Amino acid sequence: MSTQSTAHNPDPVMDDFSEAYDALSALRDAFPGLPVPFVMIHTALPVVLDMQTRTAGGFEQWRTALKIPVAAVELHDYAGAQWLEAPGAFNGVTVRLAGHGIEADTKSPRTAGVVPLGQAFFEAAGRDAAAGAAEAAGSVAP
């Protein structure tokens, strides 16, 4: 890894993000059967691997694989667009997982644009989070 700091360098170099590239490669090797997310590596410190899925099912598979607790999932609801987001980590690299293509009840008034979900969200959707995680785990490579 480069010792060069991107905090003061307007043009970071590829080597500044070697941990993120290594983590992405390790994710590919560990979970070859999971849906391909849209991936961004943010060019600021700390390095963040941003993974966005196109479906709620893809989000749940990745959430389970990364061992992100259900309680960490938040629903973002802005101007009629909804997505799920949860923080995680893999091989020492911060991961921000987002899931799009969700069906959320937008008729309920919200006092904020971000709502922690947890078990209550899954129960309201008629799903048990533990069952959903177990279901997703069945399709996750060890």
C-alpha cells in the first residue's frame, strides 16, 4: 500500500486503494454466486467500498453474506424513492451496502428521511427476518 495520503492529494493513485481492490477480489472469490452489485470505491479516506444491489433480494443475500445485523438496516425514503442501506465491513474495509428495487409503504407519514428497520420492517412486510436470512444463506457460497 502507498503511504501517500489522499487527504491532501487531489489526484490519488490506484495504489492508495489497494485494500479496497483486494477486498473486492476476496468478495468475488468468497461469494461467486451472489448477484453482481454496482460497486464504487470512494476516493477519499477512509476508503469505502460502496455496493448497490438492484433488488431487495440481492440486498438480503449480501447483507447475510456480510453478516450485517437486521437491526443495522435503514430505510431511506426521499421524494418517493426508497432504498435500504446498512454499514458493514469485509477484510478490514468499510462496506456500505444499499438495496434498490424495494416495495415500501410510502403512505405512512415519516418524520425523518431515514428509518431504522430491524425486525418490525420485515414483520410488516409479512416476512420473518431470521427466516429471510436463513433463506438467503442457503444461496450463499460458504
